[in-house]
Amino acid sequence: MLDKPPHPPANEWAEILPWIWLVLITLLGGVASFVRKMRESHVRAWNFTEFVGEIVISGLAGLITANICQWQDFPMPLTYALTGIGAHMGSRALFKAEALFDTKFPSAKDTTDETR
């Protein structure tokens, strides 16, 4: 029987800590985006629902950015920077990613109108 060699705790933390840092960056990106919108009078200062919505959208955009960076094997400092930017952009980053995917992978055109 083959037993797995024990992993030292340092290796487990070395894999977990960058993701904890990325999650914190995405949360800070959401807070920064909310504060920016609050200063521009787009949101009310003490609206908890808008604050949570901004955090969730920023978290999603930031984690998508981090996964794309990891997939492309970007260095971690660049991944942190792009994740923070993507998290701060929030829904704008998601719209830009959607536009990028639409150009890379166009949907099938409806040919019924062209054949008439």
C-alpha cells in the first residue's frame, strides 16, 4: 500500500494565504467602489443593501480576475494588482469580460432572415 507523505503545515499555508489575501483585496475593492459612489452621490451613505451588493459584485469580479491570472500563470504581485483593479471596477469589469468573450466567441447568427 502506498501512503501519502505528510505535508508540512508551511506548504498548506503557502497555498491558502495567497487566496486569503486575494479575498481581502476583493473586499477592499468593493469598499473603495462603494465609497467612490457615495462621494459622487450615486448611493446613500448608510444603505446596507447597496454596500453588500457592491461587496458581492466586487468579490465576484475580483475572484474571476484572480482565476484568469492564475490560469495565465501571472506572477502573484501582478495577480494582486489586477485583482484589486478588477474588484474595484466591479460590474464594469464583468461587462468588459462579457464584451471580450462576445468578440472571441461570437454566438451563432440567426440565418432565417438571411435566407429570405
